[in-house]
Amino acid sequence: MIMKFGGTSVESSSAIERVAGIVRARLEHRPIVVVSAMGKTTNKLLAIAADAVAGRRAEAMTQVAALRQFHLDEASQWGAADAIAEHFAELAELAGGLAALREMTPRSVDAISAFGERLSSLIVTRAFQHMGMNAVHADSRRYIVTDSRHTQAAPLYGPTYERLAALPRGEVTVMGGFIASTEEGVTSTLGRGGSDFTAAIVGAGVNASEIQIWTDVDGMLTCDPRIAPGGHRVKTISFAEAAELAYFGAKVLHPATVVPAIEKNIPVLILNSRRPEVEGTRIVAENVACDNAAKSIACKRDITIVNVGSTRMLMAHGFLRRIFEVFDRHETPVDMVTTSEVSVSLTIDNTARLDEVTAELRAFAHVEVESGQAIVCLVGDNMRYTPGVAKRIFGALEAVNIRMISQGASRLNVSFVVAERDLAKAVESLHREFFTELDPRVFD
């Protein structure tokens, strides 16, 4: 069994004690515990790096001292002071090097941001040992092998699975999420939210019975409570549906998490560390029978529409290829696409290189950019078999201006773009339409 605990689940000594109670109740399964950095530690580490590179050495060292004291305050009672001191001496040295070089590379970002999980995994191990559990620590960088694309490294599954076969095991093994290393042994990371991915990789590598993602919500809900109230817990959902929801904004699950689990047919559970008695959401490989047409509504804010048109390209082959080659060259992923004979509209959520993208597109097409948009995605395996779904969607949204519409190739979702100011109205209307009556086998 794999048990992953997020940053809010290990943010303090009391939170770690709560985690210890949850783990102790499952020792018969010899769990492997994967932990994120404590609270907002990763953000603080990146702030230290930013100050150092900007030449604010004194400010960086002050932040190092404050972060060191935070970890000591929360963990010294478990005999972790020596490990904390050792790690912060290394961190101070790294920050000093960044201040001297005045340069931040992706490799150095990984080196400094990895300290959060390095520390939390050691602290949690010491806490478990102090509480009487036979806990062993495993440095994830020795077992998760990636390519050299720092800050967003991709796992190399063959070497990783070989190394995981030698993972040390006690009653419980503790590992840091998010962190890994290249084949040359250089520290790398799986990207923000990568602790879920770590849990799934480890689970696949050791053929775990299940992968538990412990967070601060009761599981997947029928809608995001931050956008619209009244969401219901989804008790069981398929891998395919969960992947669609994760991609389109469901924050409780990292989109890549499902990939290793799908390959090994390992169920994934989303559980609440503050309410461990709640059954959470179970994600399984097979389709889940349900009387409702949809399982959930996902949303993605801060979306930008890029409209590309050219009458010269009427019926011309290669137009789409030219467009997507531009986005590929500038490493800018595209979420949704709709086309006509002479125009293409697409959405992106990363505008870091938008100016370069549009400049290149304007060499052969007219380009318009619209920011302040949001994607709403209605997901459910039943939608492909239920007549009249589109009518129900657009009837519910008759008071909302829809900018783009797309049905996924998987036929599991219908997605559309609305102005971000209309997002709450759109979600509330859809939720009333599709989730007023619920199949008790699937929803709580």
C-alpha cells in the first residue's frame, strides 16, 4: 500500500502526529509513505533562491534562518535536530553560491526546491520512530530516475522499477515526493504537484495493492466548492474520467498520477487526512455504472484564447501543422481546439511565451488573443450513451455566452470556454441540471 500525504497534511507537528495515527492503523499492509514538503516550504525555498540571485544575500540568509527555525520548532522533539542542521548548512551554502553567481538555472531550481521533501521525509521518519513504529527512510533520489529536463523531469520507468525492487522496507517506509535524480545522479524534480506522481510511480514499481492520496478534501466532488457550493462526493470513478477531470482543473489529483496506476491496474483512493473516517473517492480501471449522465464538473481558470485565421489558407493542407509546430517550438501546450475552413481557435494556460508564439503565427495568419477566460468541462462515461445531453447543457447555459465548444476524442467530456466572470454562474447552472438527482451507488 502507498500512502501519499500532501503539504497541508504534514505542515506541523500536530499534523504529523495525525498522519502517524492514520499510518499506525494500517501497519499490517507495510505501507510506503510518500510526503510533500511541510506547508509552504517549497514556495519559501524558491523565494530564498530569488533573493540570492537578485543579490539580496542578507535577505536570503534571513529567510534560510527563519525556515530552519520553523523546522526545528516543529520537529526537534523527535530527535531530528541533527538532520535539520545538516540540511540547512547545505542550503545556506547553495544560497551563497547562487548569490555569488547571480544566475538561476533549472538545475539549481531543482537543487534548492528539493530541500522541502528531503527534510519532511526525514522528519516524518524520525517522528514515526519516536512514536514506536519501525520506520525506515528512503531517499527518493536514489530510486526515482528521470531524464535531464530539470523542473519538469520525466521518469525513466525501466531504471526506476529496477531500483525500486531494492527499496528498503520496515513496518513503514518513508520517501519524499516530487524529488528524483537523473541517471548521472543530479537532483531533479517531477514538477509542482509531483508528489502524487511519485506515489503512483512507486506503487507501480512495487506492485502495490492500492495508492492512497491523502489530502485536505473528502475526495473528488461533483464541482469545485471554491467556485460553486453544494458539491457531492463521488464515491467511485473510472481512471479515464478522473484523468479528464484532473487535466481540466480538478486540483485533488495530479494529471500524470493515473498513468503508472493504469498500466498496473492499481486502484487510487483520494482521502482526507483531517477526516480519515470518510471513505473518499476510489478510482478504478473499469467503467463505473451510473444512472447520472455526468460524474463531475471541472474548471480551469486564467485561460487565454488564441484565434488564428487566414483566407489564404482556405482548403490548404498543412495549415494546422504550421500552427501547432509554432506552439511546439515554444513549448506551449494547447488545451482545446476548434476549427473551421479558414480559422482555428485554441486555448492555452501558459502565456510565458505567448508573444513569441503570436509573432511567429502572424507571419502567415491573422491572430487575435483574448485573456480572462475559463474552461468548463462536464465529464462522465455515460454522456456518450445518453441522448439529449447537449440540449441539457445548452439549456442550462442559456444565460451564459459560450466562446468555444469541444467534445473530447474520448467522448467522456464536453468542454467549453466562457468568460471567467461567468464561471460561477455556468458551474452552478450545470450542477443544478445534472446533479439534482443522484445515483446513490456513485454519489454521497
